[in-house]
Amino acid sequence: MSKLSLLDLGFFIAESTASPKHVAGLQICKRPAKSTVGFAKNLYREFLTFTDVKPPFNRIIVFSMSAMPYWQDVGAVDLAQHVFYHKLDKGSNDRQALYDFVSALHTPMLDRSRPLWEVHVIDGLGEGRFALYQKMHHAYADGVTMSRWITECMTQSPDELTLTPVWTLKHGGHSARRKKRSQEMMQSAWNEVGGTSRRLLGISRLAAMLFLESVKLTKNAIALPFVSSAKTPLTGQVTSGRQFTTAGVPMARVDAIRKRTRSTVNHVALTCLDGALRRYLRDQGVELRRPITIQMPVNLRKEGEKTAGNKIGIVQVELSPPTDDPYVRLRNIGFSLRNVRTMIDSVAPEAIESYTIITGLVAQIAEMLKLSNTLPPMGNTLVSNVPGPKEFLYMKGAKIEEMHPISTLPPSNLLNITLFSYAGELFFGLIATDELPNLQRLGAYVQEAFTELEESVRDSHAA
């Protein structure tokens, strides 16, 4: 039995059929050169032989009238309820067909009566390709943790043929030696006192910063929540039904801009998203006169920490004021993000976590009362950045050509964007409700905005 953190519990409280709280990864794979057309089906069959399921993949959530919800290990896991095989029909097996199929898989909630994860082998993509769609509840892991778990299952060489499914690895680990109960109680009490003190001090400091921001005595710390425009197609009451698309740009081109402008990958990516979102909103008849506000998750783990569950905070960040110059947009966003980073580093992680819980609770109450179409959202959209492996990975000799994150939708946001760097490519994963119009066009606009940024940077340095 294991208790949940407040943040993990929040994902269950917030979950509904219209807004499931799971995350997923999509890997597009190329089967080995000398393999048969049955490679993916054989991979699925081999998956089913790995019946030794490790935590947290053998745990269910238990709700009780007399105690806080907790994780409970199950005696055995029926892999037939968690591992699935599909084959797309010829003529309906292109990239968009795959995205549509994955969107349908991503739409329903996971069944809480059994462990909260699924793995789908999707065959028949053409040109010797297949895909893996791996889905787990957000209370199991955040995006950074899930990426690490999936990466650990892959190999770095096509010649390494050992198969290691994600549910067979030990995640998190436990100390071999257990302390005496009295020592544990004393240490727990001390940690609680220390954590509470840091939390209160951090919240006080953060509240002061937000107050100064509200009366315009400071600028570009973190943006105030619930002040962005509610009248855009990007926000409103989250409904069931999902759609998914991607965009990608070579990391070499990103690095060329980054080095020339002394910016970061995040600065470049957000500049492209800012330009693409503004163009997309103009298509919908919306011209924002103020900066787009994004919700941005920040990793609260210490360097080298590899805990399971969630340890993230979410802060609001203003992008660039309206401008037609992509280079100016890049500079504005860089200035904003540097100030946000300074602010985050100046307060305790516990304060950011508490801020995330409080603002998230307010947004969730509005969602539950179906007020998201009328009340201002926390931000126009959520954008996160998950670093991935720098080199190509393999599974049973099959090359993982692409890796795409697929996240969940926060309250009042109809779009969530996740950046993922893998093997020399920066991927933009866009998940949205199926009510958001022309999501594929937004993906195309991201790539066009990147080209425009390249040209603007080149022209500005040539002048």
C-alpha cells in the first residue's frame, strides 16, 4: 500500500470522461531490413509473455470512506487487458490515418478497476513501418518520467535484440535497509516541519511578487493567472473527443538560430509557437492585442533525482506583445523567460507546487461547474518541453524513427502542446479536443513560423 501525493491525487479528482488524465507516447518504428511482414505481430505476441509486472504497473487506485486514497498492488495482471494489437487497412494507413487512430485510443479514460496503463502495437503503416502507442495515468508519472521510462526500454544498437517492456522494469526503487519505526517517524515529522516552513515562506514570497505584478511595479516575473482573454477558440469547456497532429524541425536548424542569437531551444520553439498561434487565431477572426499567455510546467526535481509520480509546477508566462518581426518576437520571449527562471529559482519548490495546486483547483472548480466558457482561463494554452534521447533508439532491431508525446488537457484549455527533442529533430506534439478547428493547419503554421524566424534572424544579422 502506498499513499498518493496531493498532486497525484489531484489528477483523479480532476478526471472525467470529458477530460481524462493520462499521458502517452507514440513511437513510429521501421522494422529491421531482413524481417518479415509479421514482425509487429510477433512483437505483440512476445510482449504477452512478460507476465512479471513491476510497480507501478501492478497497482490500482483504491478509494475508501475511512482513509485517503492509496495505491494497492494486485496479485496478477492480465496482459490481455493491457497489451493490444491493431492493423490499419491499406488505403487508410497514412500518417493522418495513424493520428486519427491514436486520437481515438487517447479519448477514453483508463479503467480504474485495473492497473492504469495500456500498450498498443499498430501495424500496417506501409513501407515496413509500425507504431507503438503507450498510455499511462498521469498519477503514475509526469511527462519527463514517462519519457525516461520508455527510453530505458529501448536499446542503442540494432544488434541488441533483448526485449524489455516498460512494465517489467523496476521504477523508483526502495532502500534495501529499512530504518526503525521511531527513526522514520522522527524523520518524517522533521521533514514535514521543514517542508511546511519552506512552503509558507515560499508562498509569501511568491504572493508578494504576484502583487507587485498586479499593480504594475514589476514586469515579466510570472504572468497573473486568469487574466488572459477567454474569447479565443483555444479555451473553453473541455469536451470528450480528441485530435492529434505533429510538426517537426531539424535540431541543426534550431541550433543555428540559437547560437546566432544566444538564445535557448525553448526560446526558439516558443517564438515559432507564438507566431503560429497568432496566425491560427487570425484565421478564426481573433486578433489579440496583448501577449499570448501560456501555462508552462517546470520540473521541480533536484539534479539527478529520478523519483516516480509527479514533481512539477505550472506557472503562467507571457510570450511576445504583437509584432510582425519574428526576431523581435524571439527577443521579447527570451526576456520574459529569463525573468521567469530567475523568479522560480528564488522561491522554494514547495511554494511553486502549492501555487500549482491552488490555481489548478480554482480552474478545476470552474470546469466542474461548467463555467469555463464564461470565466477567464489560466492561460491561452499549455506548452511543456520534454528532453529526449539525442541518438536513435531501437527495439528488437527495429529503428525508432520518431517519438511523439501526447498529453492531457488542463481545465479550460482545448489545446496542449508538448515539445520533444529526439535524434536530431524537435517535435511539436499537439493534442486538442475535436471541436478545435483545423488543428493540422496549426501544425503547418509552426513549420512556416520557423522558416520565417530563420529568414528574420539572417536578415537582422546581415544588416
